[in-house]
Amino acid sequence: MATNGLADVPAGHAAASPSGASHEAASGGTLDEAAPSATIDVLPNELLIHILGYLDVEKPSNNLLDEPHLDLTQSDTAVLKAASRVSKQWRRIVFPLLFKHARFIVPEPKRHRIFLDDQIYPFFAFADRNDLRSIIASFTLVVEDAKVSGSGRVGLDIFSNFWNDLFRVLDPPEVLIIAPVEALGSLTTCRVELSDSWQFDSPCHYLQLKRPLIGATSQADLSREEELSILSIPRPWRSTLFEGRLWNSLLLNEGSSIRAYATYEWWQREVPSILPDLVGVDTPDNEALISPTIRDMSYIGMFPISSHFSCLVNHLPRLDRLYTQLVPRSDILQDHAKMSQVEAEDLWMERNGSYANLMRELFNAPPVNNYKHLKVFESGDAADRDAWNMAVEYVKRAGNGWEVSGDGVFTRDPGVLEPEPTEGDEGEPSLFQGSLVRWAWNGTTELPVSSYSLYDMPLGPAN
């Protein structure tokens, strides 16, 4: 490997003069004598580690907010792999960087289908031999096989053996699954309604779970006593993935529903999704399958049908923070093939209806169910400017510590939170008795279809 810029003139030798004539060195030697050239390999390991650390780049799977695709983890940059082939010394140095973000791909079977447990066994054996448990910061499972199979328990949790082995061998603080929705349902123990799946063209969904590193803290952290108390509650329906670790953050990206809008009576379509089971819609005892320790949830869907989004609205888990994004950041709306026979107005009306339903729950007087615990609501979408201006005027009149902190952002000091009313309390319920301290949009804009009419009295009557 070239080492340009890292060679230097050895001590005890003189450099050549501009004219090319050689001068006597202090030792009496000349530059005409053959001088050994220094290479990067003479540097101490600590310095080599620092230099080669600059080859580490951000993993491509950090971008989870765009339309999902199975090639998310592919990268044109392979400098770490190239460096690992230079020498055994370099291999040892870059090894922790090379496997910090591990990936395993489950391809479509060419002949017969093999249990996932058996497919990944050689990788687990390699990880055991090389102590990858102490190295891996994230693990991504890319599933191309929609009908991937596992050898776990009889019933829904057929991947229990796979997840137990993964946690035993790798124990990653972050797990990302990129898979067709049918496979995602199997891997998570969620039921997925597939009767209308042919009308939805998202090739895969993303599911990401995170837990804090040892010693790290976040606003969503629970005390160990709270975690043990939550996990000790009997649950009628179990998922090894969700219960195998104390996850505190979940992201679900379901991709685009746009093609469904081109079908007859699109508003009645059953969306293929794990969301209903995640939040406990029509599950045994209406039990949410989402990890009970999760306090931070992000939901991304490109123009979801509002009746589907209402699964989350009407069954919000116990969260501290909720992030939503319902509008694509790409130019998908200019894709003539995808927009064929789709009325763009329908997309925006469903988007507006979804947010209107969510806002009504957020600003009930007082908030009920798990909305009274929610501290932060953030959207990756811009707010309708007309509706936002109306909300600003209302909040100014209502007071209670709310301030406009930016374009599309309300915040308030947690110190002004009103206590929850107790049974027998008299007086009018207050709009601001919940825990919400931040309500933020990605700026404001003029929407193609305004949501103003849906927010006739968005936050209740102002006195």
C-alpha cells in the first residue's frame, strides 16, 4: 500500500540541495549512500490505530427516514476491508472497526428453504471465536426471503432460538431488521393481515430497537427497579425479540401506501403491517406486544391510510417521546408510474386526517390514557401554516407556560405542569394537565390541501 507523505529523511542524513549537489553530513556520510526509507509499519500501534481510525465512516443504515429498500446497507466505500488485507498487523488494528456494525443477509432460497438458525450458525461460531460480543455496536438482519423460517417454539414465536442465540453470542445494543412485512411479522411474533398486500408496493419495512450502552443515560431511561417491575408483569403473548432485552427505543418505517390509493375503495384496504399487534389492537386482552420498557417511539409511513394510523393514535403505548413522519422526503410524488391513477388530493386529505386525530388526543382536556404521560411530540413533517397560526393564537391566549420557540415549535417549562386531578376534584378540566413540554413540527408550509378546516377548534374552546 502506498505511504505517500509518511516517509521522512532518516536522522543523520542531509537533504539534497536545490542544485542536486550532496553535502557532507555531520557523520561524514553522503546522500549518495543507499539510505533505508521509513514506512508506516515502523509507527507504534497506538499511532497506527489513530490513523486507520479515520477510515471509519458512518454506516449507511443510519438513514431510516426515507422509503425502505433492501439495499440500505450496501456501500460503495470499502476502505476498511481494503486496509484489513494489507498485512496481519493492519488486520488486527481495523478488526474492531470492521465488525462494529455487523450485517447478515438472508437470501431467497435457490432450492429448499433452510432454517435461519442453521444459516447464521457459521457466523455465530466466527463471532464466538473472535469475541465479537465486545466489539459489535449494532446488528442488521437483511431478509430477502419473505417466507423465512425458524426452528423455535411451536406457535407464533418460531424464531425464539434465533433471538436467544443472537443475544447470547452478540448482545448488540441496536438491532435493525430490514424485511418484507410477512417476514417481519414472523420475526417479531406479530400477526400480519396479507389479504390486501398485493395492493401495497413497499418491498420491505424497517424495525429498529435500541437500548442504552452500559453507563449511558437518556431521557427515556428507566431505573432498574422500574424495569424489573414492568417485566415481572405476566403477559399473555410473548415475543423473544421484544422481551429478550430491555429496549428503550423503537422505530418502525412502513414505507409508502401510495399505490393502494389507485385501487377501488382504497379506504377499506387492510394494510399489511405489524403495527396493530405492536400497540395491542385485537390482541389477546388487547395486550401490546411492544416492549413495555420502550419510552421513545418513531413511526414513519408515506401517506398511510388514516384508519391504519389510528391504530397508533387510539392505542398509544406508554411513551415519553413520539416521533411521526407521514410525508416522503424524496420526489416520490413526481414519479408518474407510482402516481398513476392516484388522486394526489386523497393523499393529503388522509395525511391531514391522521394528524387531526392525533392532535385531538394530544390536547384533550385533560389528556387521557397514555397521552397524559407523553412529554415530547415531534413530527418530521411541516405543519399546515394556516392551522399553525391558529394554534399559536390559541396558545397565546391560554398561557400555561407555553412559548413559540421556533417555526413550528412549542415548548414550555416542566416546572409549570399542573398536577393530575384526583377523584372528587372540582373545577373545569384543564387542557394542560398532561406532561407534554415540547410539540414540534419540521417548520411550517402551505400544504397542497389545507388542514385548516379539520382544526376548527383544534385545542378546544379558548376562554
